[in-house]
Amino acid sequence: MKALLSTMVGGPQTLKLTEVPTPAAGPGQAVVQVKACGVNFPDVLIIEDKYQTKVPRPFSPGAEIAGVVASVGEGVTSVEPGDHVIGLLVWGGMAEQVVADANRLVKIPHQTLLDDAAAFLLTYGTSYYAFKQRARLKPGERVLVLGAAGGVGLAAVQLGKAMGAHVVAAASSQEKVDFCMQQGADEGVVYDRGTLGPDAQRALSTRFKQAAGGAGFEVIYDAVGGDYAEPALRSIAWEGRYLVVGFAAGSIPKMPLNLALLKGCDILGVWWGAWVDRNPQANRRNNEELLRMYQQGAIKPYISERFPLSRGGEAIEHLASRKALGKVIVTMD
């Protein structure tokens, strides 16, 4: 079988399409014939050894898969050959087949589009956990989503609306903001890309406060970080909740904690993968609720680009450029 391998530390151009042995399922495992793999920001980091988890080489990037179970190992009863599944891995998804712990696979109805399924679990799982378990989002609250046109950002926009919030989408161009409003956002804010000096940060904070309508945002969803974090925090409501989701801007912000004191707000970390490992039953309930929302049409992944496996490196590079709208996937057929 073919797999896209990282054999050295570096960017997407270092990935090589390689013939590798077909995997076999051990006890508690299943082999999945991968049909599509979602591309996410951790894929950018993991091949450069910048992710929280270091993986021994060679390995394939790709954490989010959709496919068909090909075989199962000893003791597996949760899935069987022929089941359509989605799964969250750490790595390995950009390959024609992958072996996974069976308890990390979620069965989906056969009528579910596997392209949609590959763009579903990580982004919606992260955003739903952020809103439900971390922020305890309530209907009618105002939510600011930074990086709203990206994968997790767009999932946050859709889920915020599905959960009854008033959603303000913030992105780096008017085109992206317009796109988010087509996907359900109530309002939008355009911010500049690149380094923001003190004057630009103050101006952005003013725009955020104006969009918040005076009282401030009860919930801020930040998957961007960098120079955008402090202006966003300044627009938070009294006892608001600031969700730290990621750092797509490329740098970790140094937040002035006096703002947290003055606003009486909570700054909440959102590491969905670690929560899943500690709370598998709660995550299973979340997944069931998300699939119901999908089947009811309340949420739906927006896939802007599809790349074949041979061009998987280009897919990662496209995502890293922050030009993608919604999700990018790699297909195996």
C-alpha cells in the first residue's frame, strides 16, 4: 500500500509517497481502509517536530480519518469489517490503510458522505468541547470567533449558532468574513494579517468592542493567538470566558493578567485530545450529539479543496498558508 511519509524534520516538501507494508490489527485494534483524511493545523506542526507529541520517523501525518473497517483484532466488538467509521489518531492518516485502537473509531451511518466525515471529528469535536464543557455556552450569549474561516473556526461559528448564541466572526479579509456570514455568523470583523504594533492592536480592540455591543463578549474562541489575543481579551464581558484553542498566527501571546483581574474573566485551555483520553464516555456522548446535529442539517463541514494522496504535502502547505476556507481533505481514491 502507499503512504505519505515524513522521513526528516521539515516542511510539507519533505514528505514522500512511499510503498509500505499493509498493517495488521493487533488485540483491541482495527485496520481501516482510509477513504479521506482531514488536514488540520497539527499536521503542519508535527512534521516540523513542533507539536506536543513527538512521533518516531518514518510516519504519515494525518489525525482525522474516514473509511471502512477492513479487519479487526482479537477482542474487538465495537466495530466489524464493513463498518463505515471516523477516527481520531495522532498520526498515520495519510495512507491507504491505517491501524487504530478500535475505541478511537466511531461508527457512522452508511449514507453519511465520507468526505464530510473526514472533515468532521477534530474540528467539531474541539469546538463542541470548547463551548459545552469549557465555556458552558448559554443561548443568547455573544461569541467572538477568531480565525472564523478556518476549520475549527468555521465549526465554532456553526456550533455557536446551533447552540443559540449571537456569533461574531473575525477573519483576515472581507471575503472570509462574508463567507462566515453565509455559514451562519451574525456579524463580522476584519483584522489585518501580520505583526500588529501597539496602535494597530488598540484599533483592533476598539473594533472588537464595537462588535460586542458595549457589554462585551461572554465567550471568545481564539484559535489564532499572536498579536490578536490581547485586543480580543480587552473586549470580553465581565466574568466572560476566553477559550485558548490554538496559535495559527505562529506565536504564543503573552497576556497581561491584570486584564483577567479587571474583567473577572476566566482564561480556559482547550486541549480536546487530552480530554478525550480522560473522558471517553463524555466524548462518545458529544459525538452522538454532533452526529444528530449533522443529520438534522444544523451543522455541515465546508470542504474547499480536495487533494489526492500523492499531493498531500500540497494540502498541508495550503492549510499552513491560512488561505483555506473551511476544511481541506486528502482523498485516497
